Amino acid sequence: MFSAKPIVLFILSLTWSCWSGIGAESGQPVHDFTHPGLLSSKAELDFVKAKIKAGAEPWSSSFRHLKGSKFADPNWVPTPLVIVNARSSDADRELADATAAYTQSLLWYLTDDEAYARKSAAILNAWSAALTRHTSVDRQEQLVAGWCGSIFPLAAEILRASYPRWPKDKIAQFSTMLNRAFLPLLVNGNPTYNGNWELTMINGLVCIGVFNDDRASFERGLVLWRKRVPAYFYLTTDGPSPIRPHGTADLDSAGAIDAYWFHPQSYFTGLCQETLRDNGHHMQEGLVSAVNAAEIAYHQGVDLYAENSARIIAAMEFQAGPLLGRPVSAELFPNGFAAAEWLPTWEIAYNHFHNRRGLPLPATRALIDAMRRSPEFYATHNNMVWECVTHADLVPAAKR
């Protein structure tokens, strides 16, 4: 039966000395942005490309799924909109095109087939020439802008760094679209909604900040990340109840925060604000956005991971257990805890904490091993896109 005690002991064993001298120091000032420098650096993309060329695993299998996906269709036709109604099929169209643009940019980089670069650029050009805003009746546009604002720039970042035939005026047009149709929806955050929502917005905000060389937006994303992550992943050292989300008085009372966390039997290290919402689904959506934003910051010289490593590791190691079907403590979950669906995340965080830092995450590793044997691992879901290709078993990152 799963118990939270081993996680607590493991977390207590972590000290800040683990991080000294490795990567960027917490809070270190950032100067010029590094490009490409969103989810992948040039060195990391080159590493994956070499492994695929050599036929090595797990890269070759991951690449086959990438190349065989619908988003890799060389005849993909973008369907840009002037206004995206986020509570309609408009959102699905935009998300699909963003995913196709990123998929084809990866294929361009990994195969040197220019047809993929042309297709990715065509998708970006079509949307940036058309899109003016996102709308809805219930602020859903913030979430959709977070998802697509996290993916469109991934494609554009790779193209700008590796495909000189993407014209400068089209790059400027794309940058203008990000500022016009995405940034205003993301920059103020949304502290009263469930945490995966604001974390997704933060992910989009730091993506746009880096691509646009926009220091103010990037730094704003860091501020929001540092406020939201401690309010999303609980540690017993926080006290008898979780840290309150920053920027709202609506959740200041003990009763309000208990309802916000979906009335857990008890608070324990590794619990997330949305763990009980649907037994894992939304927790994974919060995890991917928190981690992806941290990965982007890491490539820009800011180690957000180190600032909240204990929280993120504890959440991963706890949640991996029930996702694998392992029983959980009846003391913590007297009504049981049904396993949720696997979502195609986990690789980026595991690569950082294990491959870069050398920390053991046995439950997470077991989950990844199981997922690599499953088609679910090679899917895409919202802003979870091809982590299996870009971050599976990367070599340790070079010290900055």
C-alpha cells in the first residue's frame, strides 16, 4: 500500500547544497535571451537528432510516432481565424494548427527536409496574418491562449533559429500576433481559478517573453510562477493548510481553501490542489505547465526548479503511484482513489531531476517505463506535445 512517509523522508533528505554550482542559481539575473531557448536548446536538439540518426532507443521509437502522427501530414492545411471563440470548435482548430506547426518544425530540424519547415512557416504565417483576439463568456479564452501561446512559439523559436528562409517580416508579423491576441490575456494571471489554469497561462507568458525578447513579460511570468507553484504543490512545512493563491482575498479563509482543494481527508506532502478534483487528470495538466515554464527559465539562466524542487518531486512521486494502479493509504483516502488516465507528460521533469541532477525518482521512472510501452505516451494533449521526442533520456545539461 502506498504511503506518503517515504516521500516525506526523501524530501527531508534534499538540501540546497544539492544545487550549488549546477545550472543557474536561484534568482540569478538574466541578461540577453538565449535562442533557441524555450523547451529545447540547440545542443539538446542536436543530441536527439544524432540519436535518431544512429537508430538508438528510445529516440527512434518516439520519432516514428512523431513522423506518423496526423500533425506530420505534409498536406496539412491551416484553418486560421480572426477571432477564436474559446468555448467552441474554434479552440480545437487553433490547438491542432499550433500542434502541427510545432510537429513540423521538429521534423524539419530532425530530418533536414525543408518541406516541413515550409509547412510550419505556412501555418504560423496564416494564423499571424489573421488572428486578432480570443473570446468567450467565462474567461475560457485565458486557458486556450495559454495552451496555444505555449505551442505556437515553440515552432517559431525552432524556425527562427534554423530556417533562414522564414522572412523577417513574417517573424515580425508572428511576434505582433503574440502581443495582440495572447499576451493581454495572460499577463495578469487568474488566481481564483484552479491552479492548472493559471500555470498554463504562466507557461504561455514565459514562452512569449522569450520569443519576443520581452524582458518585462518574461519576468512577470517568473513572478507568477513563484507565487502559484507553492500554492499548488503542498508540503507539510507550509503549515496545517496550504499556502493561499497570491492576488485574491477570496481564498483567505480555512473553509474556502479546503473547498478549493476539494476537501482532502488530510494535507500531506505530495498533495496537489487538484489531486482530488478528478483523481489526477488536472494535476498532470498543472504539472506540465509548471515544469515547462521552469524548463524554459532554466534555458534562460534561471533555476526555478531548484526553488521548489521538493514540492514538484513529492507531487510526481505520489501521483505516479496511483497512475500505475498502486493502492494508496486508506488513512489518506478513506473513500478510495481511482486511477486517472495517463497524460503524455513526465519526461521533461524526470529528465531534469534525474538526468541533470542525479536524483532518484523511482515511481516516476516506473510510470515512464510503463508509458513508453503504451500508445498513450506518444499522444499529444493540450500543451503536452512530443516530450517523448525532445526530452527522453537527455544527457546532463552543460553548466552555464
